[in-house]
Amino acid sequence: MQSLLAPLVAVASLISLVKGDTCSELRENTNIEVSAPISPSYIAEQIEYWSASCSALKPSCIIFPKSAAEVSTIISVLNTNDEHFAVKSGGHSPNNYYASVDGGPLISTQNLDHANLDPATGVLDFGPGNRLDALAKKLQGTGWTFVGGRIGNTGTGGLMLGGGLSYMSAQHGWSASSVIEYELVLPNGTITYPSATNHPSLFKALKGGGNNFGVVTSYKTQAYPQGNVWGGNLLFLRTPATDKKILQAVRDFTEYNTDDRAAVIVTAERAQVNLVDSWILFLFYDGPTPPAGIFTNFTSIGPLANTARTRTYADLMAFSNWVVLKGFQVQIGTETIPLPSTTHSVEVLEGIHAHWRNITLTTLAVPGIVASIAYQPFPKRIAAAARAKSPDLIDADPDADKLIIEMNYAFLNPLDYDLMDGKMQQTYGGIRERVLTWQAEGKLPDNVDLPVFMNYGYYRQDYFGRLKPANRALARQVAEEVDPGALFRNRTGGWKP
């Protein structure tokens, strides 16, 4: 990778080598847009986080590059000082300092919102400034779609770097699996284009490696043909009997569903003093109408409401944004578990759900609390589809069905952050402890890799430590090769290999 580390002499000559702050250097020496804390663009960008705890961190300025060349200039300036900084796509990570910063410059990719489609081949170049709903809207009517996430407000940058779980993952793997080439600004300011044939180790590391290798300014991906889809929500009031039926239904769907166009997310919610205690299910079919019987195990339970219908994918993405709670402190954690056999499914899934209810019961007096847990099928076909496309750091086992469990806490008062930090650790930690016990007892398979899914990971979880050792070592090696000065390791947040 020596060729990647060539200095940018032309850029460096334009920038003073006198140690100064990035915001001032860029204002004085470039035409790059730099917003001060009192400016409307600064204020508007700071609001666009999923967690108010991230909005409360105040960058020294917000920089809005419009091209890879401008990002290169910004990175070159950062190399002349010791400021901490962050790079932000959609701001959907609630982990403080991952896409937010206090006192240093924030690089917003908002203006890197291009979306260029080749209608003949379906090759799509898009920038990290796109959110999923905006990108879906741009593609509406083209007959093509991208393998995106499930909530429209999500930024594409963080989604892709974490892997990205999609309604279409059983067909096409992770969102990152469809990347053909990256446009990447390395930590020394060099612009490069990793692909399967150009720096393949870096290409792999970018798929599930987070923000450790530079700033991705464009994703060249393969899009896929798509017309109208079918999707929406089922709403159930919670009862112990409903718990049993829904948990069994999601277990059976994960193992027995054979139509890769069908997908579900099963979520339970409870809120302030149990004013809300419900199940909300997300159903999706990649086609205008699902074949009879695919979702019967869910619909036959008797929902209070059913919003599923034929619609455009753009409409479905926009419709999903009701889940984003503006103005709340948000914490998200995750665990991956082996799918229990029918023999042990009741003990395992009802045991996990009872644990979640026991912990969340102790939070219901927290002002504004909304607690949720999502059971997301992770069938082995997702891993097989991902491997068929390209290698990635997640490197999921294609021989085992699993569930990805996502836990969310949202609350109003920032003074409750430490209290809820403890509750979050108890929640995912208790699930992990139970899984290890059941594995030791032979009730769950113990030969299954159970990675922490980055897009849902809590900052205290050991993301890289839960990868296969060879993949963690690869990520560390690539990071050291492209970032020998440890610019991203030492001066940005996020998990580090």
C-alpha cells in the first residue's frame, strides 16, 4: 500500500504549516464552506442527530465539503494540528463522539448527496450525504433500488461502513455487500478507489470496519430491479399470550421461511408508567403482493391495526420515520444469538424477553422513557448472499440461523444518562450471560460466531473483539498501513481495531 501514502504536495503547499485550528485555516485559505456556531447552517446541522446527547456536543465549526478534493484539503489541514474531529453522515449513531465532537471541527457530508444511476446496468454512485428516504426518492420511477436499511432517516455513510442490514439482505447480503468501489480520502489526504482488485484488503476492511480508514466520499454500488413493494406495520397490545405467539412466530420465520423477498422485524415497546405496552411488527415483501401464507403466523395473532399495503419503496422509507424520536437522549445496544431449536425456543426466547421486561420495569419512572427491543431474523441465507458478493469483516457463518437483537432506550433528561447507561449494560449484558449459559448447557449451539452488529452497537461493547481473530487482525493491519500517524485512531471516536 505504499502508493496510497504519497504526500499531496500540491495541496500541502497551499496550507500553512504553522500549527493552527482547522476552522480558521480553511476560512483563510480555501473556499470550502465553514459554518460558525451562530450560523443557521450550523444550528440546523446540530439538530440532525438521533440522540440529543450528540447535539449537546458543540463542534468548533461545521465544515461542508462538496467533493472528495475538498475533503482531501480538510484532512490535510487536520494533519497540521492535534484537534479531535468527527465525520457525520446522517447522525443516526447515538454514541457520543462517533459522529459528533465537542470543541473540534465536524465534517458534515450533507453536500455529498449525489446519486448517479446508469439505467442500463443499475450501477449507482451515491454520496454519504444521502439519507435512505432521500436516496429512495431519487431512484423512484427508475425501476432500480439499492440495498438500504429500514428507517428512512438513516444516513447512508454510517449504514454502509457498519455493514447495513436491509429488508433485502436475504437476497443481496449486507448493504455493503453490493459496493463495487469506494471513493476514499485516506488519512494523509490521498484520494484512492479501493475495489476487489485495487487494494482488496482495504476494500474488505471498509465493509464492517467503521470510520478507521479515512472518509468515504462516494459508494459505487450495484442496484437491483424493483417495482412496487408491500409493507407496513402490525400493532398488538401486549399480553403474556401474545408474547408467546409472536416470539414463536419470529423463531419459525427465521428457520422456515424460504422466500428471500420476505422480511420481518418484531419489536416490543413500553413507555412511561406502562402507558404503552405493545408489539409493533414491520412486514416487508419485495413485490406488490406477498404470496398467501408467508406472514400468516403473524397476522393470525390478531393485530389491532395493520398498515401493510402495496406502495413504492420510497413511500415505505418515508413512512418508517415515525420511529425517530426528536429531542430524546437515545442509547442503542445489541446482541446476536443462535436461533434456538424448537425444543429450547420457549426457554430461550421467553427467558430473554422476561429479562428485558424485568430490566425495563425498573426504568418506567424515568421521565419520557421509551424502551424497545427488536428481534430481527438473521437467517443463514443473509450470510451466504453476502459471501457470494464480496468478503467483509463481519464474515457471518453461512451454516447457522441467528437472531440480531436490538435494544433501545429513549428518555428526556440528560441527567438520567448515567442511570440509563447502567440499565443498557444490564440489558445486553444479561442477554449475553444467558446465551453463554445456555451454550454451556447444550441448549444453544456453541460453534456459532456471534458478532456484535456495528450499526446497533453500544459504545461499551467490544465490536472488534467479537469478530473472528483473523478479521480483527486484518482491520488493525490495514488501519496501521493507511493511517501510520494514527489520525483516525487517536483523534476520532468509534470502535478501533
